[in-house]
Amino acid sequence: MDTRVSLGAEPRDHIACAAPAHTRAVAHVGHALSVPTRAAIVLALRHGSHCPADLAAELGVSRQSMSNHLSCLRGCGLVVAERRGRHMHYSLADPALAQALGAMLALTYALDPSCCDGDGCTC
């Protein structure tokens, strides 16, 4: 059954999108992104895969902390790991996530234009 809502759908059809399974799934993703470090990780990964050590150094967190955050993001299905030689590299689990993150950044900017520092901003 396709539960996507079209613009011409009846109002009661929109309520179907608030089914308990959908609500839990959205809340799960929201929980994963509610920690600034995890949000920073997925934002960094929308530009390509990275190894945990590079992410930790760039984001200013310990490798242990990075490992814990990546484990949470893997558990939520937002990132996947791939072994390259002796190192693991992490990337977004689905290309659509990069587009969704871009849309979230655009919404954030529309709600609070001061969120971007302008120079060098990549959102």
C-alpha cells in the first residue's frame, strides 16, 4: 500500500501519514540528529565518505566519542561503513539523505538566516 500523500489527497488521507510506524521512524531519525556532533557528522558525510579519525579531528571530538556517535548513526540506519584496506570509511546510507539534509539546511536558513556565517559556508 502506497502511503505517500499527494497534493490533491483528501484531508483524512494526510492523517494516515501520522501512523504509529511513521511517527516512530521520524522520531528515531530526529533523535539521531538531535545531538550536534551527530548532526555535524551527517552534514559532513553528504559530501562523501570519511574515516572516523578524520571526522574526529575535523569536528574536534575524541576517537572514542566519534565511534559512539557513528555506532548510533549506523543503528538508526543513517550511515553505513565500508572497509577500505585497514580502515573503515563511513558514508550516508542513502543518497536521498543528502538531499533531505540540504532541504533541512535551506529550511534552517529560512527560519534563522544568522545560522550561516556567510564566508565559506557550504550549505
